[in-house]
Amino acid sequence: MEFRILGTLDVIDGQQSVDFSRPKPRALLAMLVVYANQVVSAERLADGLWGELQPPSATNTLQTYVSQLRQALGGERDDGVRIRTQAPGYVLTVDPERIDARRFERLLAEGRRSLEASEPDQAALRLEAALSLWRGPALADFAGETFASLEACRLQELRLAAVEAHAYAELALGRHAELVGRLQILVAEHPLREGLWGQLMLALYRCSRQAEALRSFQTARRYLAEELGIDPGPDLRKLEADILAQAPSLAYKPSTNRQGGVAEAAGTSVTAGPDPARTKPPLRVVVADDHPLFREGVRTVLGADPAMDVVGEVANGVDAVAIVADLQPDVVIMDLHMPALNGIEATRQIVAASPNVGVLILTMFEDDDSVFAAMKAGARGYLLKEGRPDQIVIGVRAVGGGETIFGAPVAKRIMQFFTQPEGRRAMPAFPQLTDRERDVLERVARGANNESIARELYLSHKTIRNHVSNIFAKLHVADRAEAIVRAREAGLGIR
């Protein structure tokens, strides 16, 4: 018997599909497959089936559904598949190889190991086999269900990691011409994944399409600026510079020995994925949120990225301050409203005691008071929970790298504050700034990024970056967030 969840739930016994048409027993089976070989409590199963609307007979009804599933699966089987009762709930016992998602994860791990061993041909084969198991979005028939959305999100992140790793292997094999079309579709579907943009730029460059490669960089920059208010990362910027300089390192060089390395054959390390040349340790992350399901979701999303390591979770601000003092992580993901100590005060205490720790606010609230209070407390980023999961990864990466990041709705609110009539105030003296620096600061205060400021003032991106650095130094602020707070407190207006 085989269980398939990389698409809709499907159970295959021999050559036939087993019928699970009734919605509740079908959802119960999906939960047991997701947590196969783990005991799932009856309380958790009931919560997944009915949420807060559990009937008085939930326990008895759950037992009935389990009996129906056992009968449909065939009772005691030679292949070892069965549902056992084990306190405090139930467990589906099954060989992991009989679940397509577990086979996918095994093949992905093998593909990554092949890349690390400088065997791109073997990596490509394993990753192709892994990706061929997908029939559509994971657990597609349970979209919106909490139990399914967390696992579906995790598997989707792993799927994208496999896609990027497969492209990485194909670049190392010299298949850049075949990759271009697929990568163009992928960046359209996932415009915030810098790894895919880097792979597309490299593939285009190797196809003697340098101008298109550079246009792809500009498109990626625009997406990142509009969605998150950040510039591309250093790897992507370096790739752009190498393309402009027609660096010899970008040319395809077939690897003729195992010592040559996949990165050498690929010609660059900008492409995201299991790059063995990278030895940078993962970003250590603490999650502070009083909702356990949200903490689990964040852990799931970050856990799919090998560059992220969730080292701690807490449910209130007091514990957040304590665990940061103990673990000294790179990034804290902080909710605003928590018991014992709110996220603003927790952020203030963390930044004061551990200035090297970056705080990323992740909340449902985007009102002016919350945004500016968080920035004044020292938060480096402010994102909304309603955003896409990959924004969390990008936000953690940005804050962990010392950058400031605002989600598009938050940046929009900052700009709205300064463009409303009651927000119009005279430009403060700031005598230490030049006229040009005042112009730049005014636009920073509106929430504009360096690229848009450069366009508006007809200056180069490098010049704007230098102006921003000078402003930070003269105002004695550490980052963009502090600069915006200083500007608002000083009554910065639109000229």
C-alpha cells in the first residue's frame, strides 16, 4: 500500500485506488499520514477535524472514524501498514518509503549529497526523480485546513529547494540553454527568490544574452523593492557586476575530475541551493509568539531552509528577553502583543542588552503607532503575518545580515503618514546635513528605498548609498528604521 500526499490524498493498494470519499475520515487519514509513525493525540486529531466547533460526541465519533479507516485499509496487513491505538491517541505505522513525501525528502537529500560530492550528473537524476513525484500542490484537497497548511508549506519550500538544486546541477552540466525557459517561468511564479534570479541571469549570460541577463537583475531588484523595500543581496549584486565585466569565472567549464567541484563547473556560487563552497553557519533564530500554531508554522518554513536554524521558541516577552540573553541568536522573530511583556518593550530590552541581535517584528497590526514604536524600540524589520511564507525567510535573511526590511503595506503606511496634510511639517534644520542629504533623508522618511530615490533625484545607486551612510553617521543612527524615527520626531515634512 502506498500513500500519496504530493497532490491530492491518494491511497494505492496494488494497482487500485482505495476509496476514502467521506470528508472527515479522509481528513483524519491525511493527518495520520502527515505524522506517520508518530503518536498523534486524540485531542489534536479532534481539533484538526472540527476546530473550535467540536461536537459533544467528538471522542466517540473519532473512534468510529478510526474503525472505518482500519476496515478500509484492510486490518492487519503483510506490509505492516496499520493504525494502532497508543496513548494519548493513534499512530499510523508504515514504511516511510510507502509515503511519496518521505521518498521525495530522501531523494532530495541524496541529490544534495551528490552535489557536495561533485557529482552533478547523479544529483540531476536524483532531483528529477524527486520532483517527478509531485502531482500538484501538497495536500491540495485540504487547502485551508491548519493541519494541512503547515505541512503543505514545508513541503512546498522543500520542492522549491529541489528545483533550485536541480537547476544548480544542470548549470554544472552545461545545460544552460535548456534551463532558460523553465527559469523564466519559475521567477514569474516566485519573484522573491534571489537564487532563481541568479540562475536565470547566469543561464542567459552563458547563452550570449548579456543584455537580458542584466534586465533580469533590474526586474528582480524592482520586485524586492516593491514587496519588501530591500535591495538584492550581495551575491546577486556581485553576479551583476561580474556580468557587466564579462568575468571569465562565469563561463561554463566542464568539470573533468571530482576535485574540480560543482561550484567551479557552474562558474559561480550565486545560485541558491546546496552550494558546498559555502561554509557560513546558518542563522540562529528565536521565535517569540504566544500562538503555538504560528510558532510551529514559522519553524516549518524556516526548517526547510538549510541556512536557518530555529534554536528556541517562547510564548511571552519575559521569556524572549531571557532566552536571547542566554542563546544570543542572530535574529528574533517577535510578535507585538504577548502576555507578561509586550513585543515593543521586549524588543527595547533585547536591543539594549544585545545590540548585535536583530529583531524582526511579525504581527497582524500595521497601525502607525505600532510601526513607529517598534522602530523606535530598535527593531530592524516589520512584516505582516498575512504575507507569503517566503517573505519570512527573506526577512530573517535581511535582518540577520544587518539590513532593515519593511513589508510593502508597512512601507505604504509610512509614506501615507508623511503625505497626508496633517503630516506635512517643516523640514528640521539638521545643520550637519548638506542640502542633498536632506533631500535623501526626506525620501527615506517616506519609506522610499535607495533605487527609487536614485531615480527620483537622477543620481546613481552608489551615490545614494553613500549619502545614506553619511546621514546615518551624522545623525548617529544605526539603520534606516532609526533614521525614519528621528525624521518623524523632528517633524520632517514634504518639500
